[in-house]
Amino acid sequence: MASSRPYTGFDKIATGRREGTEQLIKELIQLTDTGVWHNGSYVVRTKRGKSSPSVHGTGRAADLSWRDMGTKGSGDYTLACKVMDFLVENAEELGIETVYDYWPKPFGRGWKCDRQAWRAYDRKVMAYTPGSDWIHFEISNEFADNADHYKNLVGSLWGGTKPATATPRKTLCKMGSKGQATKYLQESLTRHSTKCDSCDFSLTADGAFGPLTDASVKGFQANHNLVVDGKCGPKTWTSLDSWADEVL
């Protein structure tokens, strides 16, 4: 177990965004294939609901959201947990001082370098808990201005390869739907098309369910004896997954 380190917290207002902090954010976004996204770093303000200054003003704090925004965000808490586990497991090398998770009941949880452990809160320590879909982390002054420190380090600590992005929640997808589930559907249909001589489901995986996606879903449903309604619900998802298990 790593030895405990002093927690800095708020020390002084920075003049702007700090290169090391921003580089670490960038690296984490790239590693997760935009499964998490930049939800805020440097800003001078007080803590939510309090009069004391926020660590965001030091330029050493950042929020990463996993909210599904259509073109970014996995919508999957398990991916957020992978990122948090990575930050904690490599806290010394990355200079991580604290990680806050707003999602779990009753009031979220937090990890800090001075105790080297997670603590589930039993009272309201952080605003917007539980159920908020972002991660908050803070780094030390040692690396906050050093972008080069993170450029090669982060990928190598993660094993040098990108982790598998968590499968999006397979919600109902239909005309007008947008998000990671629709993008995953489009990718699945395109993979199906490459294995099916009579299919032409080549789609741009943009996460927007339009006429071409509608036609492709209907074509898949017709080929697999499903109700042809253009809606990808439980039965169509199951058929797509069963087909993938057989041919991939």
C-alpha cells in the first residue's frame, strides 16, 4: 500500500488553466475514446452551497462526466469506475490527491491521499449527491504545470493500450433517437452487413437515428423473422447480440 501524502486542498488562485491538469484530462478522454468528457477545470468560484473557495480556482481540479451526450460520454457508470480505479491505483505517479464520486447513494464517496482509502459518506459532504454523473479529481502542484509528465506516462500506466469502452445501455432506439446506444446499434448493424451477402447496412456511426438507420433496422428485422417496425427494442437487441456471438 502506498504511503499517505499531505492533501493540499485550496492554496491559491491560479492565473488560468494549468498545462499539467489539462493534459491529464486530455489523456483520460483519449484513453476512454471520449467515454468521459471535460466537464470543467479552472474556474474561480466558491464551493457549491458554501462560502469557502473551490479548489477549481487553483487550476489543479477537474470534473470528468460520463453522461451520454450523443457524440461523447458512455452513459455507463462502470467506465467511470475504471477511470477512478486507475487514478487511485496510480495516484503517486499521477500526483492524484483526491477523487470524488457523486453517483452512489446515500451521499457519494471520496478517496484522499492522506488516508489512502475510499470513504462512503453518510451525510451531505458534496453538493449534487447522490446521482450526479461526473468524477472530480485534484492533483498536486508538483505536476499541475507539467504537461510533458503526462504525455507518455498515462498511456503506459494503463498498459499502453486503450481499454475496452463499456457497452452502452441498450435502451430503445428508434427514429429520432440520439446517443451512445444508437451509435452502438449502427456499429452492430454495419458489422452484420460485412457477414451477410444480402445485407447492405453500412452506416455512419454518428449516434443519430435517421432514415438510413431506420431502413437498416427494418432490413435486419426482416432477415431475422422479427416484427418489422424499425424500433430496436429487447428482441432486436437480443437477436443482434446472438448473431454477433455466432459470427465474430
